[in-house]
Amino acid sequence: MELALHNTLSGERERFVPMDPRGKRVTFYSCGPTVYDYAHIGNFRSFLNADILRRTLELLGFEVVHIMNITDVGHMTDDAVADGGGEDKMEVASKRLHEAKKSGALPDGVDIDPSDPMAVADFYADAFLNDARSLGLKVAIEADSHPERLPRPTQFVQRMIGMVESLIDRGHAYQAGDGVVYFDVSSWPDYGELSGNTIDALRSGEGGRVDMATQSIKRHPADFMLWKPDSDHLMRWPSPWGVGYPGWHLECSVMAGALLGEEIDLHSGGEDNIFPHHECEIAQSRGTTGCGTFARYWFHTRHLMVDGAKMSKSSGTFFTIRDLLERGASPAAIRLELVRTHYRLNSNFTMQGLRDAQKQVERISRVARWLEEHAAVARDGTGPLQAAMEPFKAALCDDLNVAGALGVLNSAIGALSLDGPPASVDGSGTWADELAALRAMDSVFGVLDLDVAPPAGGSDEIAVIEALIEARRSARDNKDWARADEIRDELLDMGIAIKDGAGGTAWERVLQ
């Protein structure tokens, strides 16, 4: 079965064929977080879709070497300008934390020196790793044994300087009158091949933003910065062009080349990376190596909306992973909710969607527990989960149709009869075969190895909940229906839903 994948470079769906002559090894580079703040759920939608692609390739039998950068230098606040406008994001983080420390507003347990950009980067990098591991991001999980797969740009500055020198030598870069080294887009006729921008359109300011303040200095308005001398910059290094810092596009070109090779199979990121970041990566990389390609397939995830609008802190719709965990979501539900909309469609995140994802992962988990309990029981014939494997793979091979694959799994689960223990019959297999099929499908979704249940809360909180339930029972016994309803509402305000049954009152945590 062959994977067909939309390639941003060609604008078409293509059969995925790796460069490896054996047809097995896949080199995959993903643009990761800039560690100046906690990563939000829009960031994680892109990271998790890359993880789903990797897991799909592994299900199909490929060996994936996956690299994701953790940016700790050079990324500017205005990404839409090819030079990177505004401030270095690490400086922004340092200023923010410095003000928080002065006002005593640093979170409990946080004790870092805001004037040390590496301490700031380390703090947020650790936070990202914790979030990523909680959501089952494989590149983060394997970082203990393969730390090189989460590289930091500050470890590669000398290689960046070497790339700039090579581009100058090859006639693709120059040092302007302001001392800045720029990439000369006029020397690269293919510039714009990924995004569809043209050099003429960029000259007139169409198709992408340019820095109007530097137009009299550059040879072309779209030329982008490779190195900027700046002895006052918070993070700076010596170079042939003076003490300064690298342009923010350099890091991915350098790290992908150093860790995966001059040409790679796959490169992923959010759609906002297409231009200018990935366009500039291609020009730098090919301009340095002379290769006909940099990445053969480009995979881009579209934006995440919240309640139908752009995420906004002021409107209360800006969420980090820890925000959702505090609201009672399970890591498995968050993961599933962020990946079940097709990666090439804008996704709309809602709390109701997250509740639905919670029900879905609990259903999968219940089936897994039942199969584990009865794994040794003999059975005959091919079970519905085993039969679903081929259509499941076919859905994923259709440009990563996760919703279709989830539908196949749900149909197979619906065909199972889980009422009581199964009867043992003479046959060539056991229920362990069905469990293996479920596990294989979940190797892509990645929810069974995560925390599926919402957090239960501490013992003190549970005692309060049970005391309120007992008070409600007493009110009902006394026919004090108003008081019983008040307690139900009080529990709901705490995020606790109750259900009365023959065995008493059960409760569960719901998202608030």
C-alpha cells in the first residue's frame, strides 16, 4: 500500500517514495517551537500532525529519522518579514520575565535569571518537552536516547557562519552598506517556487511583506538577512562580519543538513512557515549545496481556530496544553481533538469537541481493556479489527485521512460484542489477535499509551465531592428538591457531573 501525500512544492498529491535505495529509510525535518513562551494548541496541531505522518510511515514499514528544532535564538516577533522584523523573541521573553520577577508575579517554583537568555530558553524548552511527552510526540519521547533529534540553534552558530561564507563565495550573498549580510534573491531564479511568489511581485511589495526601512541598502527588496552585526544584541557571536547574530532562516537549513544530509525526504511546519521561512530555507540550502532539491516533499498544517475565531488572550480563547489539563481534559483527548480534522483544512477547536474526543478515547480504552482481559481466549476466523487493518491503512494513505481512519476503527469496534466474557471456541487464533490489530491502529492515533482518563483531583477534593453527593442524597430523602438541585449545580460549577442509578450516584469530571 502506497502513501499519497499533498506536496506543497508541486501543489499536487504525489506518491511518496523516499530517496533511500532500499525504500525504507525516511529523513524528516520539522519546524519546532521557539522557546520564549509556552507552546499553544495551534503550535501543537502542527507538531502532532507531523507526528501522525511519522507514525503512519512507520505503520507502513518505513524507518523514520525525525528531527525537530527547538529554536533558542534569532527568531523575530514579525515572521511575515523575510528579514525577521521586530525583536528577537528570546529578548521579549527575558523582558517579560524580568518584569514578572520585579513585581513578584513569577509562577510558584519558577526561579530563573531573566537576564540570562539561555536560562529562559532552557526553562521553556523543558516546559515544551513535558507538554510534548504528555501528548505522545515521539520525537520528544525519544530525546533521552537521541538528544540530537531535538537540536538547538545556539549549538550550530559556527555552521551557520560557514553557510553564510559559502553563499558569499558562490555569489548568492553580499554584505551591504549597513554591514548586514543579505541573500541575493536575484541570484536565485527559483526563489518563490514553494510559495508561488515571484521576484517581480516581491519587488512591488505584493505576495509577501518586505522591510521598507532597508530598501535603499539592499540590491532587491526581497533580499533577506543572513547575518546582522549588533554588539548590543542580547545573544551575539563573533563572525567575519562583526559581532552579531544569524538570520532566523539559517538554523533549519544548517541543522537539517548537518543531521540528515544535503537532501532530505520530508519537511513539515505550519502553513505560516511557507513564506518566508521555508522559501528562504530552500534558497539557502540549495545555494550552498548546489543540489537540485532540498526537501522533496513539503507538508504543511493549516491554522487552528478556537470557537470559530483566531485565538485571543483577551477573549479567553488562547490555550496552552497545561490550560486544558487544568480544565479537566486528558492528554489523550487533547491529542485526538488536535489531529482528527484533516491537516489541510482549518480546524475549529471547541470545548464540546474536546468532550467528544474524551468519549472517543474512553471507548477505545474500554475495548483495549476488554481485549487484554480476554486475550488468551481462543477464537476462530478474522475479527472485525483485523479485517479493518487494510481499509484503515488505505484511509491514511489517502493524504493522511485521519477522520476516515477513525471511522474505520469505530465501525470495527461497533462490530464487536463486548457483553460479558467471550465463549472459547476451537480455532487458530485468540482474542490477542484482535488486540494486536487495535494496538497497530492506535500506533498512529497514539492515545492508549497516554493518560486517557481526566485527572481525578486530590484526596481533599474527592472528599468534598463525596460530601456534597451525600448532602444531596440526604436532601432528596427529605424531599428537599430545591436543595438537591442547588447541590447538583454546585457540583457542575466544580466541573463534576453526577448520574443517579440503581447502585447509587456516580460522578465524573467534565471539562469546564
